[in-house]
Amino acid sequence: MRLDNENKEGKGEKDWHIFASNVKFIINESRSRSIEYSGIIKKLYPNIFVLQIDGRDTSFSYSDVLTKKIIFK
């Protein structure tokens, strides 16, 4: 995992990205249904983060982690 604190244009703006090779997580859906996925953390924002799951970008809020809707392994 690597953090970049400058964007690629070199303008000096803070641009935090996490590059992860493969992250495993469980998404707890309704009732007792939970599915395990493998994906990549694409972007981080103040209120949400974006995961790439099976080639599609999906956003989650940090409250999903706090309420255990999504659990990282």
C-alpha cells in the first residue's frame, strides 16, 4: 500500500490516493445475507470512499464501516 501526497502534474496540491493490490472485504446486506468480495480501493473523499468491485466502481460511506455494513479483512 502506498500513499501519494502530490498529484501527477506536480502542482503541489495534496491528493491522497491509496494504491492496494487486492483488498478483501465482506458486505453485509439485508438480514443475514453477506457476500465476500475482493477489490481495489480507488479513491478517498471526506465522506465516502470508492471501491472497484468486478470492474465497477462502488461508493460507500465511512458510516458503513462503523455500523459494520462493510468489514475489511
